[in-house]
Amino acid sequence: MNILNKNRDFLFGFEANMTNPNGDPDHENKPRMDYETATLLVSDERRKRDCRDFLKNKGYEIFVDTLDDTKVTMETMFENIMNKWLSNKDKMDTLFKQNDMIKQKWEQIFGENCDNYKAEYDSKKPKSKNKKNNDFIKFNNILLTEIVKQSLIDIRLFGSAMAVENVSKSYTGPVQINWGYSLHPVEEVKSNSITSIMNDDSSTFGKKNKIYYALVAHYGTMNKYSAKYTGMTEDDASIFRKALVQGIMANQTDSKQGQQPLFYIEVVYKPDFDVFLGDLRRFLEVSYPDDKPIRSLNDVKIDFKDLKNVIEKMKQKGYVDEVIGWVYPYIDTSKSLVNMPLYKEVDLLAPISNKVVG
């Protein structure tokens, strides 16, 4: 496998028009805001959720998910995934041929020549939570890690704390995404009452909490050392970029409709460069009118010249391998996104192939 072996910084920008990008359940599901600065906030979990939902629709197995459209605990999801593997003798036989460490640990605990992996596993599973079996825990750790590498793309990308009985391993996600924020002040829609007409001709009033317009940017990183432990590959990185862009477009619910990806910039470092440039948003110069409301991309301009200059300096020092990027096709970069860094273009609207889960 082509494990990701280069650190990366990335910058993702999207616009939100008459929508609610990330409702706050502690405030009547109103848009998350820093009210002192009128800045819209969008959590990292919102971006990850869009990616997970999109990849699930494409046939990828997801760990942080529901079962039969029902929310379940992490322990229940863990048991479900382990049972699917242990119940498939052909899959387990193939796994043992591929991984001697897992085979040796299995034989140490359960013996050789197994005809029913799940039954053997269940027979040795500690019956009490107060009784720990270190060998059983070690087997779960190494089997789960192999399952992550082969099947669970969301843990390969984002990691998981794995608060599960008989598992002592956690996974730090190679892909880390900071909270996004608007690059300009944002206004909430002042009149947000709606009327619903019922079947008996009566009506009820409710609220739709939205903002007029926001240009939001997320900063993130990809870490080569974490990738070694989760098994994140270069192919996974390509899938992630597309899921980031296409996931936000595919989420066409009432509250999320009106969001549009704008740009993606990724700085790929040399294999021996071990650190990061840091939050790329601090290199953006954003301008907008003070005498009129901000209602569209035409009212905002992002100048990337400082980011472009710092990347060039990093290239001159031999730290940067390449810069890859994408801009949504309809945008006139001579007006709204100016002086962008030179980049190798990737097509982030190209479809992700459907994956058949075995």
C-alpha cells in the first residue's frame, strides 16, 4: 500500500447563502456564532460528518455511523464490525495468510485449525468487565487495526478514541480539521418565522435560523506519522479531498441547501520535512465594503498574495514538494480570489467510484 508519507497543510473555503451551515443545539439550533465579532463558526465535526455520510452513500464502511438508521454506542458498533469479520471464515483465513502476527496471536489464545472463528472468540471473551485478559485485549487491538486499514476509511482518515471494553488502542487521525470561521462579519436573517399549513387548515409557526451570506474557511493538516498507524494511503487522501468538496454539495437538506465549495489549496511537503506551516488562513487578506451588507461572493475579495509568497519561500528552502489546488469552475478568480498560489490542478468534482463492501 502507498501509505501517505508527506505532511500537508490544506485550506478549504466554501460559501453559505441563506442557510445554516452548523446549528448550535445549545442555542435553539441557531447558526454557531461568535457574537462579539459577528463571525460565523463551523465545527470540524460538521465537515467530517458530511464526508462520512457521502462516503457511506458511495458504499464505504463507516465506523462512526448508525445501525439500521438508529444511533448506537461505540461498543455496539465495534461488536457489529468484529462479528461481521469473525463470521466470515474465508475472510479470516485470508487475513491469517496475509498477517502472521494476527495468526500467531489467535493461535496463542484460541488454538489452531478453527472452523468457527466467532464461536471460538465468544468462548474466550471475558464474561465480566472486571476481569481483564491482556492477551484477548492485544488480539482485539491488532485485529481492529487491520480492519481499520482494510475497511474503515473514516478511522483511517479521522481516527477514533475507541472507548470500548477489551480494547486499549486509540487512533489519532492523520487528517485534522480546525473549526471553520467566516472571513468577514455575518448577519443572521432577522425574520425567521415560517408558517406550516396542516391538513385541517390550521397553521403553526416555527423558526428557520439562517444567515444571509458567509464565506467560510477551514484549515487542516495531514500527518505522515499518524498515517502509518491508521494505514491512510495516498488514495485515501484523494478520496478525502473529493468527499470534502462533494459531501458539502450532496447535503441538500432544508437547513444546509445553499452551501457551495469555492476552493481547496494543499501544500505538500518533502518526505523529510516533519512540521507544518500552520494555519494558512492567517496569510489571507480579506476585503469587503463597510457601507453595504455582504450578500454574495461579489461583495468579498480574498487576496492570497501573502500565502503565495510564503509558499515560494518554503519552496526555495527545499521544504515543499508541490502545491495542489482546485477552484469551483464558475468563479472568476480575477475578482474574488486573487493572487492564488501556483498549483497543480486536481479535479475534485470527478466522481468517487462506488465501493463494494465485502
